[in-house]
Amino acid sequence: MYEELKDKGMGLVAVNGFDSDAVINKYVEEKKFTFQVGMADKKAGGATYDVALKYGVSAYPTNYLVDSSGKVIWRGIGFNEEAIRKALTEAGVK
């Protein structure tokens, strides 16, 4: 979906807040992702990353659509392509 819509106004940044850098890098390489993947700093002594806590992520994937001003305009848990496409269309990405 990203490859299809990247030239139509859609950007994508994936953030992994639970796995190790090595696991994330291996997965990104295997899947040949062409979008940015961020790895948050691990909380001292903890098993989770602060970015997951800040955004209320309790399950993967949790998807957010953020407009050009940085406002979250949609959130969904799990991958639901139909719902994501609908939200993108409502945001002007066609």
C-alpha cells in the first residue's frame, strides 16, 4: 500500500517499541521495506520503549494517520486495509 500511495501524499514511518535493534534490522532487511523504521530508546531497566507508552500502544500493529501539521487524525489497532484506505481518502490521499 505504501508503494502504491507514496507519490500521492502518503508518508510512512514504522516504529517498533518492543523488539531489539538486531531483530528489527533483520526483519526490515528480509521484508525489503523502503519506508523509514524508527527504533525508540529503550527505557532503563525495562522491556518496553517509551514511545509505545507515550502513544498508548498495547498491540502491534497500532496505526496512526498524522496530518501535515502533526495532528493524529486516525488510529487503529491491527491491520485493516479498508479502514486505512478510507481514512487516507478522507484525509485527501487518493
